[in-house]
Amino acid sequence: MKLKSALMLSFVVFVWGSSFALLKLGLEGIPPVTLALLRFLIVLPFLTALTHYRSRNALGERLFKDWKILSALGLAGVTFYHVFQNLGLQLTTASNSSLIISANPVFITLLEHFYLRERITLKRVLGVTLAFFGVILVIRPLEWSLNPSGVTGDLLSLGAAICWASYSVLGRKTLSDHGAEKITVSSLIYGTLFLFPVAFALEKPVLPASVWLWFLLLILSLLCSGLAYLFWYKVLESASATEAGVFLFFLPVVSVSIAHFALSESLSAPFVAGALLVIVGVVITERG
């Protein structure tokens, strides 16, 4: 892999890893669904223009012709994923949320097995098992009576991970037929549209009241969802998905480290043990 590609991927991992702490800070002044809606309203014109520039026929008719699958992808990968993620972050720590969501390759493997009837190798079974017990250690469901809001937030984060896995499995054939970048932006358009009724049903959307909140929102929009997205697909033009995917194994390490130092989140022994099991389990699952 070229040095330029490695540097771009390092940037992607850093900003995506930082996003959990940034979201946690943003949620102190912006309602969760409103935050998701504003985030994509800001970045969507940029991503749409970029996709149109790279391929004039990228959107257009397909946006309406394939509306059923794109709506389903938008609901799973944008609307529900970000609603669950943000609601969960209000109740649990950024460390817990990032680690649970980073286990989504495990849920992708399980959905591929039960929904697409794909065979799971023994190595993958081992990875899924390790990651599963790691998630249990992180959530610690037996502490529900002691920390009900925290466990609820963890379960919402688990819901976000399952939503992303559903998005990945449901869209696999569509993505392979039409290209990841084009279908991702198309589903993003539908997902953002669906955020409007959810935001107005659950909240009273308001614009951020401080420069600090706008600053966080712009970073989440333009860097985490915009520039990182651009870098990711730029790297995939010259490197394989396997090569690029190795960098994603460092995401939970980055996110937990930033949450620890920026938000002063403590790292308990069960959490550290669970984190190690999740990371090792995901690596084995992906390599299986």
C-alpha cells in the first residue's frame, strides 16, 4: 500500500474513532435525532455533488427505479442506525457504544448465515463466540438494577450494530451491482428524508444555540461523514478492501482512547476484558 493511502486511512480511522466522543459532547446541547438530521443535511449536498461529479449518471433514474431497496437501506443504515446510536450515547459511555458497534462484523456473519444461508467456518464460529462474550462483559446485563440507563444505552447501541449489519447484508447484492459509492449516497438521501418525521415525532428540532455546538456539528458532518467518506473511497481505487479493512480493526482502540482522555471515562477491568475479546473476536471473524 502506498504511503499516501496509509495516511488517508489513518485519518479516516482517527475521525471515525473520534466521532463517538464528539457525538457525546454534541448531545449535551442537541437532541439525538435532531443531531443526526442536521449532520446529514449539512453533508448531503457535498456528497451528492461529489458523486454526480465523479459519475454523471450515478443518481438520476436509479434513485426512483430502485426506491424499495434504497428505502430499506436508508432506513437500516442511516435512519435507525443513527437514531439508536445517538439515543444510546445519551445513556451510556462513548467507550461502551463504540466498542459494541464495532462488533458489527459478528452480526454481519450471523445474518449472512441465517438470511443468505452462507456457511460459517469453524474459525468464524470461534470469532463470533469470543466477540459475543466480550459484548456481554461490556454491557453487563446483570447490573440492570444498579445502572438501568447505562444498560439501556448499551442495548440501544447493540441495536445500532444490528442495523448496520442489516444494511450491509441487505445491500450486498445491490452494492456489487451498482457500486458502493453510488448506492451509499442514494440510500443516504432516503435515510435523511426518513429522519424528518422521526425527528418531529420524537422531538422539537431546534438549531444549535452556541458556536461550540455548531463547531462540533460541522466536524461530524464535513470531516467524519464527508472528508473521511471521500478518503475511504479514494483509497479503495488503488487498494483492496481487505488491505483497507485492516485499518478498521484499530477503530475501537482509537475511540476508547479518545473517550478516556477527552471525556475522562473510566476503564474498568470487565470493560477491558470485554474490549479485548470483542477486538480479537472481530479480527478472527473477519479473517475467517
